[in-house]
Amino acid sequence: MGGIGIEEQVLRLGRRGRRLRPFCQALGLGHRGYSLKLQRAMTDFGAEESFQRASQRLAEHYGIRIHSEAIRQQTLHHGKAIGAIEPKAAAVAKTIVTQMDGSLIPVVQPAKSGDKRKGKTLAWREVRVCCARAVGRESRLYGATLGSLESCSLLWAQTARYAGLNGKTHVHGVGDGAPWILEKFQENFAPQGEYLLDFYHVREYLARAAKAIVGEKKARGWLRRQQGRLLNHQVAKVLRSLGPHREPEHGPQETPVRAAHRYLDQRKFHLDYQSARQRQLPMGSGEIESTHRHLIQKRLKLSGAWWKETNAQALITLRTARANQCWNTYWTKN
């Protein structure tokens, strides 16, 4: 049987006498166990779609019927274990582009006491996701966590190192300029890089301000003029155009001009689009926004799905490892 000698076969004593189980021995299977290849298929489907749909696909493609709960258990088990596999580090890069942003996922928080089923609450937790790539290379490295800001900061630096960061690499960051993102960028990359506000976010602020300043009909021309100034690194002129039109601080509920002025003034050192264009570096954060969609939201924001935080982190780790090309390495080591 597959070259296994009688001395290597499992000899069991059951109600009907002695039984040989060479097949189980050959595949390393125990009671109610799954072969490694089947575990891989279960985890593969479970990482991409709902566990119910994964069960259906397994039956469709392999003719094997396995309950969705078993697929859930295997997927989460391997999701926790695959985090130990480190992605292959890229060659040292002259310049890397890196981005960070947050995305909300639905989670279930059990009651601290009493009936945990009745006392559970539904909430939204922020998944912090980063990506990094060397300029001139298409492949990106990813990191994602539900952890604290400190663990997020460490993960960002680690992801950049995998992408080719060393002490001489220039770092180009792009994003919406959320205070926590700016803070962590400064901690990790300030000595050797700069952070640029996403041009689309800036344009949105200015577009709302334009309608309040010159009205709907003239807003497009006014906006185009301010965008031209930003692209030529004339931030002071943009702020002067906004300044006299700021709404009273305690006036109407909506203050688009004041909001735009405050947003740009507080981040005026992160608006050097002229240099970015000259160096052919991105001015938008589309990379991290698409990362949220395909890495996090596609699987963890399914209709009607709510997650325990530990399970959500296991699936996030699994999907991140797959995106970082750690999938085959993990299964060949098992």
C-alpha cells in the first residue's frame, strides 16, 4: 500500500478485532481529521468567501461535502498560524512609496457577565492597513492589524523594510493626513522622507469651499485656479483666497470655507505637489484605498457578517499573508 511496510502500518484493536489503517498512516490522518491538501483547499475557499459559500464551492469543485463550521475552524486556525511566515524581502530601493489608512469592520463584543448571547453588542472596529513598494516596481507589500497604534507603527516600519527600505532610502508617503497617520509617519520615516496630502482629498475641501465663496456657476473656475496654485507650490496664495471668506467660528452649522482653510493650514508642510510631479511620484492615495477594498472589505464586510475580534484578526492575517506571497511557503513547511 503506497510502499508502506507492515511494520509501518497502524495496528488498531477494535470491537471487531485487529484493524490495519495504512491509508490513514500514509496521510497522517487521525479521527475526524483532514489531509493537508484538503485543509489547504478549505482554507483557500474560506479566505475568499463566506464559509457557507466555501462549503458549496468545495462540493462543486471536488465533490467533497464538508460543513461550513469545519471550514471556519480550519480557516481561522491556519489564519493564526500563517502569521509566523515572513514575506520575502525585496532588494534595497532608492525610493519607496508607502501609504497608511484605516477601514471599519463590524465586530461583536460579548457581554462581560450574564448571558453572553443576549448581552452582546455590535460595534465597528478600525483595521489599520499599510502598503509599500519600491518606485519602478509593481509588486507591493502589505500590513494590516486591529491592534494598537504602537503595533500599527511597528507594522508600518516592518512593511517598508520588506519593500526595500534601508538607511539611505527616500520615503514618499501619501494619504489624507489624519493626525495619527502623520504622527506615525514622522516616527518611522521623518529623517529620510516626506508626507504628501492626497490631492483628491484637498480638491474635495476646496470644491465645497468654492460653492460657498463664488457660487455654483463660478465654482469650477475658482477651483481650477486654486488647484493650479497648489501644483505650483503656492500654498500661501490658496490660504489667502480662503481667509477673508471664513464663516464665523460659532456661526452656521456648515462651515466649508473655514474647514478647507483649517485643513490646509494645519498641513501646509505636506502640500509640495510640485516636487512630487517633478520626481514622478504619486499625488494620490488610490493604492491604499484599493488595498482596503480587495484586502479587507471584500471578505470582512459581507452583508450580515459580524466578527469576533480574534477571528477577524486571524482572517486579516491570512489574507495579508496571501497578498504578500506567503501562501505557498506556509503550506510547503507544514
